[in-house]
Amino acid sequence: MRFVVLMLLLLASQAYAHKPSDSYLQLSPTDRGFTGEWRIALRDLEPAIGLDRDGDRKITWGEVRTLHNEIASYALTRLTIAASGSPCDIRAGTQLVDNLSDGAYTVLPLVVTCERNVAPWSLDYSLLFDIDATHRGLISLQGPDAPQTFALSPQNNRAVLSADAASPVQQFVTMAREGVWHIWIGFDHILFLLALLLPAGLRASRALDEKVGWAPLLKDVLTLVTAFTVAHSITLSLAALKIVSLPPRLIETTIALSIVVAGLRMRYAISRPAAWIAFSFGLIHGFGFANVLADLQLPTGSLALSLFAFNIGVELGQCAIVLLALPLIRYAQRHTFYQRTFMPAAAVLIAAVGVAWSVERGAGISLGL
Amino acid sequence: MTCFNNSTVSPGRHLLPAALAFLCIALLPIHVQAAPYRPAADAVVLATVPAGARTATTGPRDLQTAVARASADIELARASGDPRYLGYAQSALAPWWNAKEAPLSVILLRAQLHQHNHSFAAALADLDRALVLDPRNAQARLTRAAIHQVQGNYAAAAADCRSLALLAEPLVTADCMSRVSSHRGAARGAYRKLLAMRDRAGEMELRQRREIELTLADISTRIGEVETARQHFDQALAADGVDTYTLLTFADFLLEQREYRQVVELFERHPEHADLLLRSTLASRATNAANAGPLSQRLREQYAAHQRRGDFVPSRDYARFLLDIEGNASAALDAALFNWKSQREPADALIVVRAAIAAGRPAAAAPVATFVREHGLEDVRLTQLLPLLRVPAPAPFEHPAQHKRIPSERRI
């Protein structure tokens, strides 16, 4: 009776200093998706595709080069990347070679293009899993901080890439856009700002028909916008970084009250400097922005950057509103009608809206406003 | 980076700090890696394929083909030292891999794969099942005896070897028994018996020849008979084709005999056997050869790449790497002790003891010393080092005459 395998040969449990098979996929985020490199061992492609066409047991560059399309197509049919569920297009460029610690690998440069390039991205990997149960796909995604890495196996063949993956530039742009958006849709902030802007440059003591130049107007606008900006930037940061925290309802109600105050000032206390109101209520408005920020999916790795970008966005949005309003205000202020009729009426209206909002928010009821 | 310098006169001035900030970010160094290149000519050889390698097709999943394929893959893995083939074997058996009620042929192969992956418990479970299905299956018994021996369960190994008597050739049984009893305080007797059986047997299959010679070489080494061991190694290498286990065992022997040049030559002749890289690196370092540094770096990179997979298990060789190349005795001791949990061959004991002494923690090797003492494990290299742990060397079974030929100084 003979045995194919004798005892000692079974004891080769110390052998295999070589590790089992791995491929290395590195990805870097771009505006449209990703670029990357995929390194696949030539020894792995041999049983999969049969690189050694002339059977001399040597795999040459010539053989690898001529089989480029087959290699690329074999690999790409076993890799799927999707952004928010919709598949991205993956293209492979001309391959190169890299010598790693356990042999020669082909390097496929990749360009991944996603239609809607938003988080989360999913990556499904199945290279060689049907041939080699010990193969692993080692994925590395470059990010602003340390790369996200995944080791994919037949049992776990999907990686989900989070928002942290976006490049700093991408994140900056996204958050800045959010900032602009949120001030444009923030009617309470706009109303407050307008309530301070409309009477800018005007003084109660002046004669109603006296001509005024740009200078007082600009000076007033700059002062109050700066005061408002400084104040809300401070509290936005404090709240977003969780250093100070106030109840949302209190914040929202106070914002509404600020509108009332601004309206009343417009009517009755026009000569009072706007800067102080702008600053003190600006502090509260900052908390309001922070609430909004809290609802967005922020990349945890770079909160400060996102905050900064959001703030920039808010300033830019604000800037736009001011620039739009300024010429109109300047034009309107030249007419007596403006100061005599329009402004008081507007003041009452603004204050009334403010009161209504205060009631809504304070009492937690909805008046359909 | 949090430049909230918003106390400027106009909103527009925010753009400057913003631009500066984003310039800073954009210039941050991205992960730097090795540069891929385009080979100079079509004829440049990038990789070689071992003989007998097949083009793996995911073909029909019938039992016979799968088993044949998996067996061939395991054989190739052993011959080449490349664990890829174990992965192919596992894939070939995929339909039955997790099945408790798999056919006997699959269970036997599965047990071997588990054993190669150091999943000894799973391997033993499969072998127990195989022997329930077929109590007279000598292959299963042999495999189980081997695992028990590696794990230091000599009594269980001996029982399995003994039961081979009715199932296998006398030579196979003798080899099995000699191996086991040589670890239990009866080394010289085991050697003599096996030698006698070998001489009586005359002609035998080449693989069996190699097997017997390696057993005799191992026993000779452990009792300090260096010249005899060398002769047995030569016979083993001449007997059959090259396989990984033979090469690395021989390389270790050469290292101990300080035959550094021969170790390097061995590696140069068989560069595809990655296990030889460690031995060759040790030899290069011992002779202060110019390539010692690059070889060490290669080894370092291989281990690092393996660890990136996330399923790296510290082995005896890794502990040797940490101790003798990286000079990190403490980490080597941790790796050696981890390895000791599942493997208890003399070489596993040796690395624990050496690492414990080097790390200044002799007490950590106490379990090893206890094991050696309890079983009467004979190994001249251990006997030399154990007193340094301040633990008595195995005395009960020793014959005073056995130690007369110990060389005065032996370093690995």
C-alpha cells in the first residue's frame, strides 16, 4: 500500500514565505470621479488569461503588451464603481510594469467618470475570486488625511467610500456653495439685513430733500455688514465646533425678534448706529447658521475646512445681496417718497413679520408663514 | 488652517485668506509610491511560471475533476513554495469547502489545506470525520499523526502511527514511529531502528527515500551527529526532485554549521523559493556580504506586503527575522510565543528560548522549558540554551554517553 503523500511532506507548515495573491488598487478622487492605478500580479493573470502564449514558461513584456486589451477587459469586468447607486465608467490606459516584493505586476492606469459624483461611492470587486480563494483586493483611497484602505475578499467584496474621500478642493467648493445657498434661502437673515440696509446712509436730522452722496451710504453699509459678519462668524464657529451650544428654539425665536428690533429701529431710531444691532443680533444669527451646518453630511476629517468654506460661502452670498441691493437703495433714497412713505411702511411690515415669526417660533405653532 | 480672519473691512477681502488656505492644502504631498515603468524591450522576462502549472479554468464542478485538480495544485504548492496554488486548490473545492458532509476525498484534501494554513483545529476536525467515514484510511491517519506531532501531542501521534501497522507498509509505519519517539527521549534508539529498516528495505520509491533520509537527518542533527546528518541530507537531496521543505530544512542545517556560502548558493540555484530568502539573508549578514542590506530590505518588504492583507499570522520564520535581522528581541519573543501556541516542534521551542534570552525575559520561555522537560525532547541546541534560563535540562532519560560529541560552541 502506497501513499501519494508521505508524512514528512505534510509537515511543510513553515513554508510559504511568499504571501498569497493580492492586487493593489489605488484611487484618488477628482471632480468627475477618480483616477487610479491597479496593480495585478502577472503570476495571477497567467492562469486567468494565459499570458505565456509561447509556452516557454517565461512571461515577457512582449506577451503582456500584446495582450493588453484582454488584460484590461478581464480586470474591468470584475470591478464596479458606483456613485450614489449609479454606475461609473472606468477606462484603462496603457499598462506599465512595477516590480513589487513578490514579483512583477502589471499597472493599469484608470480613469473613473461618474455622472453624479456624490458620496457615497461603492466599489464591488471580484477579480480572481473564482480561481483563487485566497486572493485579496487591497484598495487604497487617497483622502485629505490618511488614506482609507480596504482588504476585499470573496466573503467581503464591497467597499463603501465615504465623503471623507473628496479632495480638499472639492470639499471647499461644496461647502462654500452650501454657505451661499443657505443665506439665499435664509429669509430671516435676509430680512434682518435688509432692515438694516434700507435706511443706510440716512439721518433723521437731515432735511428730507437734501442730496446725499455715496459716502455716507457706503460707510454705513460697510460698518453694518462687517459687524454682522464678524458676529455671525464667531458664533458659527463656536457652535459648529461644539464649544457653545444653545437651544435651537431660543435661537430661532431670537432671530425673529431681531427682525422686529431692526424694523422698529427703521421706523423710530434711524439715527442710532446700526452696527451695534448688527453685531449683537449677528451673534444669534451665527447660531442659526450652525444649526443648518449640523444637518449637512460633513466629512469628519476636515471639519475646520468645511466650516471655513461654509463661512466663505455665507459671506459671498451676503456680499451678492448687498451688491444687488445697494444701487437700488441708493436710487430709491433720492426720492422723497422713499423716506417719507416707503420706509415707514416697510418698517411696519418687517416688524410685523418679525412678530409673527417670533410668535410662531416661540410658541412652536405654525401660522403658515 | 482655521484662518477665520474675518475682521476685515469688506466681505471681498475674505478671498485672500481663502486662496492662501486652499493653496496650502493643494500642495500637501499626496502618497508617494514606486514608479511603474515601461520595459525596454519585448523580450524582457517579467515572470516565470513553474512547470506543471495549469491555466485555471472554472470548468465543470464534478467531484473527480475537482479533486484531481486540487491534488495537483497542492503538489505544485509544495514543489514551488508558492501559496497561490493552495488558493487554487481551495477554489477547486469551493462547492464543498464549507460542507460538513463533504465526500471523503474532499475532506482529506481540505484537511491538508487547513493544515497548511495553520488552521490545525479545522484540519483535525476534518481528519476525525474522515476516519469516522473510513476507519482504515491510512492517509488520514498519517496526516493526523503529522499534525499531532507538530503540535507536540506525541502520545496521540504515537497512537496514530501504531495504528498504521495494519494499514501501511512497515517502512511507513517505522518512519512515523521513529519520528515521534525521537521527540520523546528515545532519539538514538529511534534512529537505529529506522536505519535498520531502511537498509533492510533495499529499493524504495524516491519520495519515500527522501522522506526517510530527512527523518534520519533530523534525528542526527538533534542528537549532535553532524557528519551523519550531512550524509543523510545529501541522500535526501539526491533522491528526488526539489521541494520546499527539504530545501529549507537543509538550509537551516547549513546555517548551523556555518556553511554560509552553500546557503547562498542554494538560494541562487532556487530563487523562486521565498523561504530561502530568510536563510540567505542570514548567511549574507553572517559573512558581511555586500548584498545583506538589500536582501534584508526585500525580506522586510515581503513581510510588510503580507501584513497589508490583514490576515498575517506570525510564524517561526517571522520571529527569526525579527530577532536575527531586525534585532528586535521583544517583538521576536511575542511572535515566537504566538507561534508556540499552535506549533511545538524543536525549532519552535528554540526560537522562543533564543528570543527570551535575547530580550532579557527568560521567564517567558518557562512553558517551553517545561514542555521540553516533560517529554524528554532531545535537541543539543536546546540543551545548550536551557541552562541559561535557569531551568534544569532534561535529565531523566539521558544516557551520559550521548553528550560526548557536543561541539563546544554552536551558534545559529
